[in-house]
Amino acid sequence: MLLPGTKVGRYLVKKKLAEGGMAEIYLCAAVGPEGFEKEVVLKVVRSFLARDETFMTMFVAEARLASRLNHANVVQIFDFAKHDDSYFIAMEYVRGVSLWDLRRRCRELGAAMPVIVAAEIALQVARGLQYAHALTDRGRPLGVVHRDVTPHNVLLSFDGAVKLTDFGIAKASGNQISTASGMLKGKFAYMSPEQARGEKLDARSDLFALGIILWELLTGGRLFEGDSDVAVLRAVQTSYISPPQRLNPDVPAVLDWVVMKALERDLAKRFQTAAELERVLASFVLHHTQAVEDANVGLFVSKMFKGELDALKTSEGAQREATESTAKDPLTHGGAPDATAIVDRDHSSPRTAVMPGIRPRGPLEDPDDGSQKRTEQLAELAPQQTQTPRLATPAAPLDRAPEVERPDADTTRSVRVRGAPTVSTPAAPPRPSALPFAAVAFAALGFVASLLYLFSARPLPSSEPPAPGPVIAQPAAPVADAPVADASAAVEPPVAEAAPPEPPAPAPPVEAGTLELDARPFAAVKLNGRPWQDEVLGLKRFSLKPGRYTLELKHPRRTVTKTVTLSPNHVTRLKFDALEKP
């Protein structure tokens, strides 16, 4: 793990953004001369993987392939190098969130994604895919296939940019990235049927994955889901795909047709190129947008993440103000020298001129006034010069305040400003000594202390003993109903410790009950007021302890709260349909 402030090549680490099983992601700054700075993202391979030749071959191939991509809808690669015992890729920093984060936030807020925004996102992803699919090397098509088009790899900036990233498992024909037939790579829920079967892939596989993303954006649910990876792969190949218009009536018929065509399992019936899909989506957005703001992705993302965006702006503003303030301080940041500090070429210590009425400052003190203000004061005193200019008195070393020479015969001081003649100004009159006043004050305090001691002192006892008098014992406060303890019983004999209790017998196992939940099209579930299931799509079974439970089923269109009672070895069925009229 790289700590903030670590130098990686010419990049300075700012903070850690994310980590995975193969690499770590860091936000860094590329620094250069004259204060140049540009934010980038470093993808650093974990050290133990850097010794894996197979993985490094794939990683280097990713860097080579991604470095060829230069498109507005593809994250750009800037650099590839080695740091210590690992490798890293420097790539473009997208200031925003992923499409997966946006879907999750919409589900948390119960807000449906606008149809136009969903189509605009798919349109820009298709545009980036078309550029990658058509990439050539000296006129020879490379046949690039992304193979991992998922919401996690679609980045959305707060400014409205949509960028496709992570070509880590991309496949190029005739390239070292090619994967052997039968090997599965990628997220199972976003695979095409031919990819799930391990067959040879082409650009149409990415279009099927993009169709899954668009279907989920329009319906708010998951298209392919199962209890295991095998079940998900089986669903990709055989499960029924419901038209999005049936689950969301706001989806126009033309967009419903586009999604179903992209999800055709027959390659001949699917869109053949990303450019074809791009043209259809562009036509839909153009004819169904009523205002420019309707298709503004950045506006919708900023609305969903308003709190995070405000906090980011506040943090950046505070950091910028701190940088500007330190840049003005020459003692801590190496800024421009102060007007009163003149460095002698032959000496390491600066020559400091002290103005009348201003206390000399040490090296760690902040100046009370700016250099511009002191220069203006010096300019006002310049006409008062009465004698030949002299050189300023050298200051003391930096570990103490500078000393000022006070000549007895001359009542003027020398003031020198960079670029200006030395100015002699009248010195401040000497202050009266405070020693006589201190002596008088101490004498007065001693006299007052003596008087107080004499009046408060007690008379000394006489040499004769005092006359005996009656002694009255003061009884102690009685304690109610408290017996008088005998001296012999002051120490009680130790009590024998009781034998430790026997451990309780283990409780008999409780037979669980079964809850069969049928959520259409999907629902987020809370159990007894606490989040339980982020997303339940279709029919699912859960084993719970017998008892009474309160379930809150939430969908962007409808929220229902129901109470169920589970019995041992008994199945309790509960159905929820968000599109059903209440």
C-alpha cells in the first residue's frame, strides 16, 4: 500500500481510491516545473502478482492496447512504468462516479432513472465501443472486443462525460491478449450467451452486454440472477427476457424494440455493429428530448450525489486556500522574499532593516503587515532623509531576533529597501528603565505581608500549664439498628468458595421456517426496520428462525409493509408486485 506523499516515478500519491484482488487504484498528481500539476489515476499491480508471468503478460498487453485508444468516451492511458517490484499504469482521472454507484444511489433514494438519461448513457458507451472495435494497426483491423462491459466499468463525470474503462481482459485477434477457447473471463451476469459457452467472440458480444445494462437502467432491476455462478450462466443462455416496457410503462415502444434487438441470442438477429446501435439511440434521443437538460447526464449525476459533490468542492476550496496562504509566506514555502529582508551575497544571513516603532521579529513569526504595506510606509518616510545614506546593520543569526545597533552620538537608524537607497529615519526615544518601580513594588508587598502576619499570629503559650477543666467527649453519630462489632470478630474467617455451577445443557436445535418471497420485477427488503436484502428479483427462498417478522418491500414505484409469521418446517409465501394497482 502506498501512503499519501509517496513518490511513484514523477507522480505524487494523494490518496487511495479503491483496491481489488489484482491491483490498487490511487489518485496522484503529475508534478512538473513552474508549479505544473495534473491529477491522474495510478493502477498499481500487487507485488505478488508482478511475479506471475501469465498475469503480467495480460497486464502489459492491456497497457499496450489501451495506449492506442484515444477517444472522448474511453479513459485515456498516459504512462506505463515500473515502481520498486511492481508495475503501474497512469490513466485519466474521471471526477465522478461509476454507473454502478449511480444505480445503487437511485435505488437507495427510490428514484427511477429518466428514460432519456439511460438512452444517452448507452449511446455514449456504444460510441466508445465502435471506436475500439474499429481500431486498426497500420491499416490492419485489430478486432478488439472489450468482453467486460459492465456498470462498474462505465464512468460518469459530474460534467456529463461518459467513459468506458478497464480493457484488462480485452481480446484482440492475432494478439497476445487472445484467450484460449473455453476460458471464461468477465462478470457472469453481463456475459453474452456465446461468451458464457466459451465460444469465439466478436464485437456483437459487447453489444449484448450493453443491452443488459440498458435493460437494467430502464427497469431498475437485474436481468440475469441466480443462487450460484452456474445458475447465472444458465440464465444468460436460456431464461426468458421480459421486454422493459412491460415492467416500466414509461419506456417508449421504439426504445423497447432497441433493447430487445440488442438482447437477441441469435447473432444474426442482433445489432451487427456498435455504430448501428449508436445511430438508433441517437435518433431516439433526438426525437424524444423536449429540453437540453433532459439528456444532460452530468446534471442528473450531480443531483443524485449533491452531498458528495458539495463536500468535494469544499475540500478543494480549502486546499486551494491553504496552498495560496503558504505560498505567500517566504519562511515556510519559499515564496518571494520580504521587502525588508535583503540577502548578502557574501554572507548566509539576511540583512534586516527595522522600521521605527516595529518590533524585530524572529524567523518563526508571521509578519504583521504585508511587504507592500511596509514599502508604502518606507516611501512616506523617504523625504525625511537628512544625511548621507549608510549600509544597514547586519542582522543576528536566524536562531534569535535581529539586534539593532544604537549609536550614542547619532539618533538615527539606517533603513534599506531592495532596489532603493538607504533611508535614515529618527530613532524612537529610549524607554525609561523599569527597575526603580520594581524595587518600590517589592518593598510595598513585603511591608503588607509583615502586617498580615502580625495580626493573624496566635499568642504564644505561657510557661504555666493551663488549669484542668472538664473534658466533654463528643459522641459519634449513631447508626440506626447497627450492632456493635466485637474486637475479637474484627477479622472473619475466610468463607469457602462455592463450587462453580455446572454449564447449562445445550438447547435443542430450533427448526427453521422458510419464507418464499416473489418480488416482481424486484424489491429492496427491510426486515424489522433494518436493511436485509438489497435486491430480490423474482422468486427466492430464505431460511429464518420461527417467529413474527415485519417486511418492508420497496420499489421506485411502490412500497408495501407486510407482517408474516414463520413456523418450524413450514413454508410461508409472500408475493409483491410493484406494477399492480393498489
